[in-house]
Amino acid sequence: MATDRLKLLHEFYDDDPGDPFNLYALALEYLKHDPSTSRDLFQKLLKTHPAYLPTYYHAAKLYVDLGEIENAKTVYENGISLAAKLNDTKAQRELRSAYDELMF
């Protein structure tokens, strides 16, 4: 694991824990080498920043990779709904495509 990068991301998060991007960046970095920690961070992000749309695709994909299919379905569905509310058709299309692939 790129410890310098991880250390820097932790510093960013410590400096501004209210910025969802800092938590998102940490979750993505841990995704590479420590899926369990990444899962915990994505769960925290979904709970504390439910309107942060980028989280939904990666969190659901991680749940799929971990075999947590029901959690993945729920996260995809919530992400699709949020994207519709935000009128983000690109994100909605990407989430829908991943969800459809999971279902079939």
C-alpha cells in the first residue's frame, strides 16, 4: 500500500472530516488493499453524507465483490433514486447499468 499516499489522505480527512470527498478518497485508496476497511469507510460515508452521489457506485460494487448482494442492490437503488433527484442522468445511467448487470 502506498503509505505516503494513505498518510496524506488521512491528513486531509483529519483537517476537514466534514468534506465527503476526503472520506471517499480514503475509501477508494483502501479498496485497493484492504476491502474491509474500505467497506467500513463507505458505510460511514453513506450514513454521514447520503447526498454524496459518487459513493453509491463504488460502495455497491464493493458489496458485490464481497458477496453482499442484498446490500449492493439497496445501495444501487438508493443511488439511482438520488441521481434522479439530482437530475444527474449520467450517474443514473451508470448506476442503472451496474444494477441491471447484477440482477441479470
